[in-house]
Amino acid sequence: MPKRSPIRGRREAARIFQIGPYWLGKEDGSDAFYYYWYDTEAGKTRRRTTRQRDLEQAKVWLAKLALGEPPEEPDHPDNVTFAAVRRFYFAHHVNARDGDKDRVRDKRSPKRAFVLVSVYLMQVMREEGIEGAPKVGQFTLARQHAFMRWCRDKQKLSGKSISNYLSLVKAGLRFAATPRIVTDARGREREVRLLAVVPPIADGEDVVAQVTMLPRSKPRDWVPGDAELAALIDALSEGPEHEAVFRYVIMALNTWARPEAIAELSVKQQVSFDRGLVFLNPPGRPQNRKRRPTIRLTDNLRGWLLYWNEDRPLHYFGRPVIAVSSRTLKAAAERAGLDPAPVNRYALRHYMATRARNVEGVTVPSEQRAAWLGHADPQWSQTEWYESFDEEYLREAMLATDAIMRRLATLAKKRALVAPQTVPGTRLVVIEGGQPVAPLVERERKEGA
């Protein structure tokens, strides 16, 4: 029989604390605790540092590591805890990052959803004398209905909120049941999934309304009139903060884009003045459900971008603006005599999508409205790249947008909605010192040459 390695024996003998296949130990010359495991394929003990110098903190660290370790094989929902699904979902999706950006911006809502379900199930289990951690399989349809009523009575939640939280839990369960490539605690890349099947979750607002008798949420039906929107824009003052918001409004009305796409827009990388296109999805960013389309560069936006002549038009005291708050828009609405409650950043997107349906002299097909909003169907999406080279690409949507901007410009009394020294309804560039101003990207190209 071969002799065991003395190094392996020393490490095994020095086990301070163990959970599953992992244990804590110390290494000479280091104050930090290490975690160890036995590699059966290599026939030796492996180690990695915990970076923890306090024993109790190292124990907690190891416990989180061991409990968060994905299983070798998926299991039935009756055997998988909600806590395990939550750890897996948050570790590999909610708290994950794509490059330098968070994959999920809103982390509080998924956390709240799983907390609500876990608290409810623990309460039910105590009442029924069931021991152990809540399992996914225990969240049956009957308990889902009871959970809806519990959220209504104990948490005072609306039907829409209950539906949203159930949808987030459903997303987490689906994620846990879909094969993923993850790197485990041993540094191995492997395909894992927690759940063998996805249990059905009744998350529809119709079901919630039927079970709880709560009213359904009303669709976003507030669309400002032209005069109301012009008054709101006029109410933006000339200060640095309101200037950034004004620029945001101009870009939002011309692109119909979501707030994140507007704040992240780089003129150098995403605007082609020659081809008259705006690539709302920046290079290197993968498309997701909130798709960022390629749209036409309107004459109005062309004029403003040339006038600002900056790569990142949205900035505050020289620093790029990451996000624009709705509070400034609400305050401006209040000064304009409007109800501030329904006013937010998405109201501008909703206004343009609705207003473009009724522009005198321009009929915008529904396919173009959907494409401009990023709601295009897959068939349109597949041909969009080729069609973007066609002069007719999204032509009606572009003409309608420019027409709306001209209409707003006639109603605004304090704020100019057409860039200085440009002619509304034309593609003339900004004039400075009697000469046309070249776009920022063209200037840099010539200077580089």
C-alpha cells in the first residue's frame, strides 16, 4: 500500500473547522486562514486562501462557500430549499456583472420577493409543525393563493406588487432549473443546475386579482398634451442640473429611448452623421430583453449634437451623468401647473410612442413604431442591420419625430427646442463664424490625419 504524502497528512491533521468536503487550516508564514479539499483525480489536497484572519469570520466564510456550492446533479423541488435557489440566483445573476456594469440594476425587488415567500412559508411551517428550511416544493398552488391573501392582509401590498414579486420568484426558479456554466469553489468550470423541474408559479395579475379581489392596476394612460409638455420644458431653469435634464429631454424625445440608453450614449461610438443613424446599443453590449435598436438620426437631434459638440452630451460639472432622476421633471411639472404624480422619465417615451400615431401628413406604420421603441419582432430584428443602409429605413418614424419637435418648438416660450443657428426641418449644420461646424468625430479624424 502506497504511503500517504506527509504534506497531505499534516494538512488533514490540522483541520480546524469542516463543512462538507471543505475544511479550514493554517499555512506557515500567513496570518490568513486557508480552505482545503481533497482532489480525488489528482490524488492530493488542494488549498486556497479565505483572506480571513479571524477564525469566526473564516467559519462564516466557509459556511457560505459550502452552502453555495452547486450540486453535482439537479434535484427535485421537494428537496431544494428556497435559500439555495436564492443564493444561486443572486450569485450568478442578480449580483453578477457584465464587464463593468451590473447585470441587474434593481437588486432590492428580487431580494424582497424571496424574503416574502420565505417568511410566509416559515410561518406556515411553524403553524403546521413542520421542521427544516422551506423547500421549493412546499410552495404549492394552494399556498401560492394563500400567500397572495397574506400579502394583501399582512403586508398591505397591491395586486400589481404581489404579481411582480411572484414573477421575480418565478424567474429565480427558472434560472435555477436552466443549465449554467459556473466556476465552483475548486476553480472548476462545470455545467450545473439546482432544480430538475420548474414548479408552476401563478404570477399573472388576473389570477392575483381573482384570488385577492384587489383591483387590477391601470395601464399608464397619462400622456401630456403638446402644450403641457412644452410648459414643462419651459419650467426647467438654466442651472447646471436643469441643463443636463434639458439635454436629456431633447435626446429622449428624439430617440424615444429608455433612460439608461440615453445616459450612456456616446456620440463618437454610436452616432453616424454620414449615414444618419443612431446605434442605441453601444459596441460590445449584448442585446437583452430591453432591446436597444438602431434608429434614424433626426434633423432636430443632429442639430443639437453638433451644437453641443461633445462625446457625452449628458454631464454635470464636467462629469458624465449616470442617470437622470424623475424628481427634477416632477418639480418642473409642478411649476408648470401640472400634476407631478404621473410625470417621470418614461412619460417622454410614452408620449412620443403615442403622439407619433397622429402626426399630420405622416403615417407611421406600427412596425416602425415598434422598431424605434426596441419592441420589434424577431423577423424585423434579423433584417434591421441590412435595412439600416436603406434610405427608406424608419423614414416615417423619423419624419414624425421631427414634426413633433417642430410643433413643440412653436409652443415653448422660454426654451428653444431647436439648436441655435440651425433651420428647423432641414439638415443644415450649425454655423459658427460663417463656417459649418464639423461633427466631433470628423474633427478628430482630420486632426489625427
